[in-house]
Amino acid sequence: MMSKTEISDKVLTILAKELKRDVGSISPDNTLTEDLGLNSLDAIELVFKFEGEFDMSIPDEDMEKLKTVRDIIDYLETRQTSTA
């Protein structure tokens, strides 16, 4: 099971790669749409990346609730803990 720090690092790395940004420019407090400029297509691609990286399925209704980078980290940590 990954620590919250490992999950956070992985999420930030995936976001940076997908958004073609420096990982240092993304913070857990960034909002996905306003701060990072995610559109619906970006969000779908990210879900696929997170599902593959964390070996889980993320329902659409769950993804719609995730508004910040921290929301994603907390969600993945909770899901990982509940399936362990």
C-alpha cells in the first residue's frame, strides 16, 4: 500500500506530464479547471491514467466530485485503504 506522500507525488507527476507543466508548478490546492485549465477531455484522459497507475476503476460520478488536486489525492488514498 502506498503512503499518502507516494500517492501525492504520483498524482502530481501524472498531472504535470499530462498538462505539460513543471511538477513544481502544481500544488494540492490547485483547482483542476480554474487553476490547471483541465477540460472534459483532459479529465477523461486523466481518469484512465489514474485507473491504470493505481489499478482501480474510478466511476464518472466520483470523478465529477473531484475539484482540486488534493481531492484526487484524498480520493485515491481512501479507495486504496478501503480495498486493502
